[in-house]
Amino acid sequence: MSRPRIVIVGAGFAGYRTARTLSRFTRHQADITLLNPTDYFLYLPLLPQVAAGILEPRRVTVSLSGTLPGVRPVLGEADGIDLDGRTVHYTDPEGETGTLSYDRLVISVGSVNKLLPIPGVAEHAHGFRGLPEALYLRDHVTRQMELAAAADDPKSCSARCTFVVVGAGYTGTEVAAHGQLYTDAQLRRQPLREGVRPRWMLLDVAPRVLPEMDERLSRTADRVLRERGVDVRMGTSVKEATHDGVLLTDGEFVPTRTLVWCVGVRPDPLVESVGQPLERGRLIVDPYLQVPGRPEVFACGDAAAVPDLDKPGSFTPMTAQHAWRHGHVAARNVAASLGVGERRPYRHRDLGFVVDLGGTKAAANPLGVPLPGPLAGPVARGYHLAAMPGNRVRVAADWLLDAVLPRQAVQLGLVRSWSVPLDTASPELARVPGAPERRDKETERDRAAVSSGPGAAVEADTADTAETADAADTATPDEPAEPAEPAKNQPGPEPAKNQPGPEPAKNQPGPEPAKNQPGGEPAKNQPGGEPAEPPGPVKRPGTPDNPAEGDS
């Protein structure tokens, strides 16, 4: 008798833990296939430290083949799921198509950057969801500081060393905190014009930094940011982005070459193409993470609207902590459907948060107990070491080296601006010339949202900030056999339904240099000009009409 075939789509927090737990439960009694665009699991909470030059990129990646015994990784992006035919169709990195058949399916495709219909944002901003975006930001900030130091024009110098971060949740707060330390370190080695200093701005329509956290921790983070010189502006967002800067909702125009978009995420566009009922872009499942009417199909992580049994009528937010635990419960229930063990519903107990603010500073409340400044830093880093499923020694070594040696502020030019567009269905992959293009089926409603103007964007940006969180929350380990809970993800303001952001033109890629070839930056917000035809974003069919928020 042939072994049952289990296909897991996506290797984020939910998908990775599903595969890991299923491998242990089934003990080679099933064929487990993990479909993912990359050959690694990305530990998102430490991504700001990659952008700040503290950690090398490979430190936050965990090999799938090296850590998932009994699981067959398949490189590719899922293009469609045929529930009736029980098949998953995908495209591999070289454009070849393939099909995977299944007896059990776990949909854990995660989320992508959340867009708002704000003019110019899609063209001039960059997200912070994947490794390519972190590498791009590290190079870009380094380059702007170097160009600012060499600039003769005071206005150009000031604009280049001004960095605007939108979204004061976990990710945005950590990016601004680590970024200010990084540019200050560069300033000590390469002074700017007299009277000019690096300026980081953190914007959000929320009334305070980290609005989803305990108010005491929010005050701690706010104080640390302001002491470092970060310009924290609550109740303020971007009304329009241009090549020369950003126009704020309070009417001020800020000259800048850097706009980092950290307002949250929305479910992967693939979810809508499944053809099952959705809740704000997420696939509706029962408490056992099964799709109603499809007992062989499970969904978890940011792709799933999982009922919150402790809050009837609501769903668990899109956070890494929930996704990690979803994966464990999904694996148990998939195994139970094959006759191994008993299934159980998903219940969650919040174990707290940690936000690493760089240096020795952090905000943390493990098990709901707010910690004072001197203790929060070691607890935050200790938690991340416990939570990571690999690379702990290498991460600890990089932290030690960063404490005793100056950072290497060099730009490698490996990731160009056009290769990490904000409007993409695959933030984990850098766009490359000649890559196969899969266009979205854009709806007229999407087009109307783009033309709705900044007023609608601001209104959308103010809705629902309490439900979700982004990529750096945490708690203390609760299952000794598994790594600790991953950090929760940064919350962002919730856009109004059916209002995805503007989509850049989908031009055909021109003859560009190879992805890993160093060189100048051809992006619009970079000096050196714009390539005539930059490759357009690659997207899966079926952009959701109801973007949700949060991130895992």
C-alpha cells in the first residue's frame, strides 16, 4: 500500500513547523513535500539586524534540507491549487512548471507587503518582508551616507541622510532604532557637512509607538528612540511620495531619498485563487484548522482565518507567534487524519513580547511582566537564541563581534532597487531580468482604490490598529521539545477593505546585469538614473480584494 502524500505550501513560521512536527509524528510513514520559493526558513524577527550590519544574512536563514529530516523540499512558487483534482501547480526558479499531487494539503503561504492607495508609494517605497529587502536597505543607507559626505550642496546632503520609516509597530520601530545606531557609527568614521547629522523619522497614525503593547513598554521604546535622536511623529503618515521626498499628512514636505514601508502585511494573493470562503483575504478554517467541506485541506499562519476560541466571533491575528503554534496544531491534526494520534483545536495563550532596540536596549514583558531597561536587552536576545531552529552559535558569535569590533559599512550592490518592488507577491525573492512573469488578475475595484486619492489612504491607514502585530514579538519557550515561540510581527494600521495600493507598470525586463553583480543603483530614488525598462513585479494570480494585516 502506498504511503499518504502530504504537501505543505510555504515554509514560513507555520509551514516550517508543520513540516518539522509532521516529520516527527509520522516517522517516515508518509511522503511529506514542502513547496517554497527558497531553500531556507527565514527568521524574520532578526531581519532589522541584518539591515543594520549586525548579523550576516545567512545567520537568519535555516536550511530546509538540513533541519527537516524525512521532508522533501521542492523549490518553486505555487501558481494554483486544484482542490477537486487534489493537485498543486507551481513554477520553479528557472521558469519550469510542475505539479504535486496530495492526499493531505496544508496551505501556509504567509503574507506580502500591505499597500495603501497613496500616490507614489509603490514607486518610491520599499518594504521589509524578505532578505532581499533587508540587503537592499543596508546597501542603500550605506550609499546615501557616503554620497552625503561627498556632497557639496547642503540640501542634497541633508536629503540623503534623512530616512523615513512608516509604521511604528514592531518592525518599523526596530528598523528605526537599529538604523539610527548604524548611521551614527558611519558618521564617526566619515563626518558630514558641519551641522548636518543623520535623521531618522518614524511615522504612524497610531497615538503611540507599539500601540499593541503594554503602555509602559511603549513609553520605554519611545524614550529610547527619542534619546537617540529619532524624530518620532505619531498621528502622522505619508500623503504622497516623490523622487525628491515625501509629503506628510500634516502638510510638511520632507526631502529624502529613503522611504521604508512597514505598515503591515496582507495574505498571499494565492489564497484567493483557492475559491473558498475568505475573511478579509484569509481562508476561513474551523478550530481544527481544516477548510470546511474539504477535510483533506488544512490552512494555517497568515493564510488562515483561525477562530479565537477565547474571543468568540473573532479570529487570531496574523502574527509569527500564532503562525508557529498553528503549525504545531496543524501537524497534529494532519497526522490524526491519517490515524496517528488525536486531533485538537487551536487555543493560544499570550506569552509576552520582546522588541530589540539595538545596543543594550529593548522592551520586553515575558509572561506579561514588564522588565526594566537593563534586563530587557539580555532577555530579548536570549529569547531569540532559544526560538531560532538553527544557527544559534553563529548568531551569538556575530553579536559578540559587534560588541567588540566596529561594523563594516560597505555596500556590495548585490540587490538593486527594481529587484525589490514594494508591490510583489514574493518579497522573499529578488526580481531578476528574464524571470518568468505571472500577472495578477487586477480587478476594477483595485483600480478604483488607486484613484481614490490620499484622503482615502489616510482614512484607511487609521482603521483597526489593535488586531495585528508584525515580526518581532515573543514569549518564553513553552514546549521543551520545540524551539521557543517566534516573535510576534509588527502591527500596522489596517487599510479599508478593497483598497490595495497602486501597482507600478508591468514592463518587460530589459537586458540587465546579473543579480549578484555589483554596480550602481538604477532605482528612481537613487542617483545614477533609471533603467529604461526595469522589470515589473512578479505576482501570483488573484490579488485579494480584502487585504488583512499583521505579519508572520
